[in-house]
Amino acid sequence: MSGHLSKRLNEMDDLRDMGRFPLTVHAGATANVLLTILLTYLLRGRSEGPLTLPMWAGGVICANVLPVALLRSRTGENTNYPEISEMGFFGDQHKFASWVYAVASANMLVWIVLSWSLFSHRRDRGALAGMLIIAFLCTFFPAWIRLFGRR
């Protein structure tokens, strides 16, 4: 278990490694999902075209991954990869193992499609509030475990 705790960002090889992120990283990821759900709600009320959902989802994922790709292009053999639990919120987000971005993109896609589906069926403030609460509870789940779980 001690090897699990001392992994560096580029050594992540297990979903459980994400549970070691600092709380600020969990909060940032949660805020990103919540903002995307809110924007999906607003977009769903204004656009009905058949390509709106795929273009929106693709755009959100690109907007999340493009800065990572640009920053990673500047990393080299002297790049410092901090331990997972010691990463900085802004300075280290481009240093994860590559598979982490695929998981994060898939997670975002799930929230977008789930929200779009709900708002297609019921688009009111209650639906929005319910979706935001569910997303908050689920997305912040690894932090909940650390905050309230066994030590």
C-alpha cells in the first residue's frame, strides 16, 4: 500500500490513484462538471439541431484537453512530476498519466449526455438543481471518502 501512496503523477496506473488528489483538484474538477451542466442547460433551451449535442460535447472535451496538449508539448526529460497528493492545482494538471485524460473526457461526456437527456425531457430549475446536486455528490465522491471515511 505504501507504493500506492508515493506514486508520482506520471506513474498513475489505477483509478484509485485519483482518490489521492488534493481536495483543491477534486473541487476544481467538480466545479468544471457543474459549470458544464449549467451551460448545457442554457444551450439545450436555445438550440434544437441534431448536431448540437455532438458539437457541444466535442467542443467541451476539446476545451478541456487542448490546454493539456499544449502544455505537455513543452515538457521534457527534466520535468518534475510531483507525488499525486502534492500536485499543484494549476501547474501540474498536464502531468497526469495519459489515460487519466481519457477517463476525465469520458466522465465529462457522461455528464453532458445525461444532462442533455434530462433537459430534453424536463427543462426547469428543479431539474437543473437536481442534476447539479447529483453531479456534485458523485464528482466529489473521492473527496467525501477522504473527508468522512475511515482514516
